[in-house]
Amino acid sequence: MKNCSKGTMSYPFVSVVIVTYNNRNDIEECLRSVLDQEYPDFEVILVDNDSIDDTVELIRGKFPLIKVVENNKNYGAAKGYNIGINASKGGYIALLNPDTVVERDWLSELVKVMEENKNIGACQSRILLYDKPDTINTEGNEVNYLGFTWCRSYGKKNSDDKQIQETIGLSVCSAILRRDVLEEVGFFDEDFFMYLDDTDLGLRAYLMGYKIVCNPKSIVYHKYKFRVEKKKFYYLERNRVMLLLKNYHTVELLKILPALAFMEVGVVLLSLFQGWFKEKMLSYAWIFRNWGAIKSKRAAICRRRGNEQKIFSMMSPSVTFEEIQNPILTRVVNPFLRAYYRLVVCR
């Protein structure tokens, strides 16, 4: 929101985009921390997905200088981000969850990394748990070669290690992206609606030769709660399969097919046991109904991706998210996934 410079240094203009949906209880604290940035030249755009809790009224009353875009329905995270990006002016786009609080140098640390290396397409923050500020929520996402995605470094203690880390899994809980890279690789795929839309965008950027990194000096506190909901399982499973079909070459799909079939049987059995079998079947039905659109997107990605990229080399051979560990996953599934990764996928 400020528009000045420090000394003789120049600061590229940044657009901070936040998408809200019934976030009245969190958004005021988030915005106050954003507006308190030491970074001198940025705008804040808030896209509201038809909240019914007076989120917009609170923002307009307490933050009149913030640009608010009101949607007439809940378009989901992916389209919400696209609407915000299209309404923005910055050469850099910083995306931020509404249930976060940021340090004063949050934005300057993100921009610094991008300015130092033009091959970096996106940089994300070290995100700590709001109620356990000495504990990491995520430093980007881990991505398993079958599309399972989870918080990187989840549950680890915050440390003094401030080295830039490369990852393949983009998390837009807090991340900055180049506008020109977005225009080159494409914006968020709105068919994802929510969940894995950022992973998909990160994979597309990686496949076109751009790096995705985390700067641990950019600190964010996230009011994170791990929730298990039927609707969430539907989107996660639907989008996981779409992610693979969109971004993998035919040879890569054939490589993972036996392991994927093994895991799909396991996930179907798990859905029966946990009570979300209907949602799993609906996720398959959606994929079949939308296969034509997925096929077109896949063809476009495969034509443009660099042949030199080794997509599997950055991926996790197993699923290690602490919140879902159980004896079957630990003793049966993960040993199989690791062995298959070593013997088949990476050969």
C-alpha cells in the first residue's frame, strides 16, 4: 500500500492477492500484518467468494484503501486467485491465505530471492503454526510420484537454518510468483476448484524449466488445522488423478501404472472403511466426464515441457505426512512405494 523508496534502492511493485470465504474472524489480523510490511511498494487485492459472514463489510469499514473484488458465488480458490491476478498490476504476485499473520520482512524476503535469480519462478515462505510458533507447518509441499501431496517439514522445530531450499511442490499459503512466468505457463487451472491447484501450477512451472524454492527468512504464522471431511476427500482424490493425467507423459504414466493400480485399490478400500466411498466414486465419475478437457490440457503441457526435466527426481518415494501415519502405511504401503520407485520409476 505504501509507495516510496528507501535510499537509492528500487523496489519492484508487488500485488498481494488474498482470497476469502467466510474469513471474518481471521482477516483483520492478517491484513494488519500485511499493511505493516517494511517493503515500500505494494498493493493488496482481496477477492471474496460470496461470504455470508460480513467479511466484505468488515474489510471495507476498517481497510478502505484495500481493493475488494466481490464474487457473486463461491468460485473456489483457483478461480479466486485468477480473478485477483487479473485485477492486479504488479510484476510480482504474492498469494497469501487469509488465516495467516506475517512478519514485517515477509514480503521483502520473498522479493529478494526472486530478484537474485531470474530462473526462480516462485518462492514460498517458511510457515509456522500460529498456536505453536516454534513448529513448522510447511515449507512448500512434498509430492509423491502418485500425486499424494502433503506439508513439507511438517511438525519439525523452527531452526536457525536459513538456506534457500528447492522443492517441486508449490504451496500458495504464502508464495510469490512472477507475472511473466504465470503468463507463460498458464494461470491456475480452475477445474481444480480447491486443493492441488497450486501443486499443478508448480509442476507446470517446473516442467518448463523454472525453479520453485523456499526462503526460510520469510516467516508466516498459519492458523492451520488438519481436517478430515468427505468433501475434502472428493476434491483431493479427483484432483490427484487429474494432476497425473495432465502433467505426465505417456511413458511416465505407464511407468507408474502398476503402483497406481495398487494404490487405487487401497484407497477405495480405505474409503469404504472410513465412510467416503461415494465421494471416491464421484471423483472417478468426474474424471470420466471431463476426460476430453483433461486430454487437451495434457497435450498442451506435454508439447511445451522441456525434455531435459526429470520430473520424478524431485518427488518423494513414499507418503510420510505425520497426521496420517498408520501401521499399514508404514509397514506395507511405503516399503512397496519406495521399492517400486527405486526399481522402476527412477530407472
